[in-house]
Amino acid sequence: MEKETTKLVHIGFIRKAHGNNGQLLVSLVSDRIIIKNDIDIVWLGSKPDHTNSWIVDKFSKNKTTAFLKLRDINSIEEANYLKGLKVYLSETLFSEEPFTALLGFDLISADNKDIIGKIIEIDFSNIQAAFIIETVNGSKIQAPAVSDLIQNISREKECVYYKTPKGLFNEN
């Protein structure tokens, strides 16, 4: 699987080495990450277009932490060298669309097709995740990141058609 043919989704960052044989402790961006397949490859780097793929020997997760063993990392020193790097997975590994895969997409009103703005961040700090959106006039607003409000996702156009509950964006 090549990076150019696959959309990468940021799932967390390497927090520290774990154990003596090069295992890694990964802090996940959310406890809502649901993976449907076994993981054989992860991408590590500072951003999706600056990553390298690594073969995975073992991956397990619980809530907001994952344990990762990479094939070519066999010591604490080698593991510590990777500390701080972001961890990415192929979008095909998820059982449902992870909200982080929508970063950079335009949020469009499903009702009138007006552009609300661009999704620039996902806030997972509350019980309900929220899209942080930079509006067309430059202000930042939040919208609930709820699957029921997403009518359609167009990967080709990089946009999300969003059913806006009345009053959410202070419209009259």
C-alpha cells in the first residue's frame, strides 16, 4: 500500500518508548477510533505528506492509548528517536469515517448548498466531538461532529454536506 494512493488519517503521536524491545506508547487523538482490520502498516511523520511507512508487528489499543511494536525498532534508544512523531493510518482501516479524515474539507449546508467554512480542527475535549470551522469571513465557529448531521461526504470535491439544525449558526 503506497502513501500516494491512500488517504492517511492522523490518529495520535508517539509519547514514549515502552519496554526494552522498542515498543512504543501512542497517545490517541480520541477514544472513538474504531479500527476494523489488523494493522500491518503505519505512517510516521510530522504531517501526512512528510511520512514514512513502517511495518507493524503488534498493535493494541485501549481508550486513548495504543501500544505499537514496529518491525525494525528493537531498542529503547531506537524507540526514543521516534518520540513526538505523529501516527497515521490508512482510512480503509476504520469501520466508520473518522472525523479526523475530514480535516481541510469544506463544510457545506445540505439545505441551501452555501459554504459554511473549512474544517480546520476537531475538538475531542468534550463528551461530544466538535468541528472547528473557519468561516468564509475568517471567524471560527464550532459545529457538533455527529454522523446523523452529515448528509454526504464528497472525497473528490473534499466537502461535507451538513444538515444544520435551526439556530446553530445564528441564521434567521
